[in-house]
Amino acid sequence: MGQLVCKYSKSGKIVSHLLKTFIFSMLLLACSKENNPVAITPTPPPVVPLPPVVTPTTFVSAAAVIYSMGTGFNLGNTFDYSLQSTNPTTIYPIIDLYMNTGMRHIRIPVTWMDGFSGNMLADANGNINLTHPRFIELKAVIDYAINKGMFVVLNTHHEHWLNNNYNGTAQYENAFKNLWTGISTHFKDYSHRLIFEVLNEPHGVFGDWSGGASPSNSNALELTRRINKVAYNAIRLTAGLNSYRVIMVSTNGMDNHNQLDDVYSSLASLPGGGADKYLSFDVHTYDPWAFCGQPGSNASWPGSSSIANSLRTVATYAKSLNVPVNYGEFGVGRDANALERNTNIVREYYRTMRLTCLSEKMSPTVWDDRGWFGLIGNSASSSYNFVHNIVPTMMAP
């Protein structure tokens, strides 16, 4: 209401000024008619422009953001797993390299409360150390990408303390709430180009196929929905621009895209009850693992149609909930058979993934860890270059 009062009081002053000027002009005109037949044209008052009002309309819906994001890449094994340098000067050229191919967003996996040999960004209660050198480096990378015109997806990654132990109690919920309150408060004034993804690949107690709870277990599904909502509520409660920021929520089973209809079976099950147009899904696929996984083989290539149809099934379901989708990870890795990645089959997989996602108005974010799933390498001159021609083929018109 304070804004409205200010707005109308300024208008009142303008009206008052106009009235006074009009009366004064009439008196001058009357005098001029008595003493001088030449009419005097009154000078109009200066126009006083009102200051622009910043409103939530400067933010756009999740569907519009997902569409604008286009294709992007993951900065893997960096801020999430310390295999690569976090020095921003080593990362800026990577961003430039991907941008020059036409990519328009970067996903930055970040581990906050685990790993890094006890050198965590946040304490056991989820309180962030804003002076931590790695946090300062992270912020510099985010700023660089946004200033380049890219969208940035920021998440919590490899949080084993949560995946292995969460049971719905305040001990874990308060820590996760504090973590996301700190993250969203610090970046509160950032534009809609910054996106929050609340939890990468829920597994363990949330359900997986590698020794955790069954992904179809009702308790695992409920815990997944609940932890997503804890972070979602924490972000929205910081208000300001975070009331309209895109928030991505994930599925269980390591974010498996086939779990989407199990985790979110109705509008009512969504954070915000299906009424939040700034909500998005983040899903991953390395299916079939016999082809995509690092122990896989090109002999298990299922064909482009199979890959595309699985994406269309997810897109169709997400559209029924009116929630857009980001494919936050996908790729083909090889360990023992590394040379298999330098083949047309693998390049066709990446191109099929990208084109199918875009045709369904989903944003694809290719996984690059500079390891099993690596897409860039170093040339003799120490500048970055793409390996196996995968990215140029994927991004070709």
C-alpha cells in the first residue's frame, strides 16, 4: 500500500500544479485582453515522470524459462566432487567454449555438507560459510555465466548425510531448511536467470536400485516428496524475487525420469499444490544403462526411436500436470571401452537426446565430468577442446 500512496501523492502534486498554472494563465490572458489584444499562449507545466515500478512480472513462468534455456551442460566433478579445479579462471574458458556452440545454460552441481575431506561449505546445521574460498569461487562462476547471458542451475549434490539418513524428523529437515534458506537469501536479488534445483538424485532412503529402499516403496516416495517440499518452502519463505524464482524438484531412484508419475501422481502432490507456475521438474536418464553406463557397450544400443519415445512419454505426462521438464543429466560413459565413445552411434545418441527434448519444449543439460562421460579435454596449448566431436555433432543445426 505504501507504494500506492506514494504513487497517488505524486499524481496529486501534478494535478495541483496544473490547476495553479491554469488559473494564473487565465489571469494573464484576461489582462492581456484589456491592455493588449495579442493572446498569450500559456506554457504547459513540465511533465514529472513517475519512477518505474519493479514488479514480479519481470520474472517469467517456469515454462518460459525452460524454453529459453535451450541446451546446456554440467560443470561436473568440480564444485560437487573435487577432481577438477574450482579456480574461476580455469572455468571461464569452459563456459565460453560451450557458449560458442550455442548452449545457453550451465548446471553447477555443488556439494555443501559432505565430501571435500571435511572442508565443507556449510556446517552440520546447514549454516553456510559465506567467506569460504570455494563459495567465493562458486559465486564468481555464477556471476560470470549470468553476465554472459546464460541461465544457471544451482543445486545441492552428493549430500550423503541426507540420502543415507533422512527419516522425516526435525534433525534433518531443519538442517536442509537452513541450508536452502542461506542459499536463497544470499542470491535473493539475482534475476530469473538463476534457478534452484533442491536435491540432485534422491536415493538411499528415498529409493534406488543399488541397495537403498525400493523406488516404488510408499515410504520412499513420501520421503522424496517431503524433502523436496522442505526446500521448496524454505526458498519461497525468503520472499522477494525468490517468490517467483524457478525451483526444480527431482524424482527418486537417482532422479530417474521413469519415476516421475510415481513421485508426483497428481497436482495435489506437487509443492504448491499445482498452483505454482514457477515450478519445474528435473529428471535424469542414463537408460538403458547397458548402453549409457560406464561399464556399458555399444552392442546394447537400442536405437534412436527407443531413446526418443522414452522422452516423449515423460513429456506427455509432465504436460498433463502443466509442469515443464529439465533433463538435468544424460550421457554415455565408458571405462574399459573408452574408444567406443568415438563412434557415430554415441554421437547419434547425444543428438537424439537434444533434438527430442527441444521438440517437446524440455531443456536438455548434457553431463560432462571430464572423466567417463567427458566431453572436453585439453589440447597441446592447454586450451579446451571438444573430444570425439560429440558436442559439435549434437549442436549442429
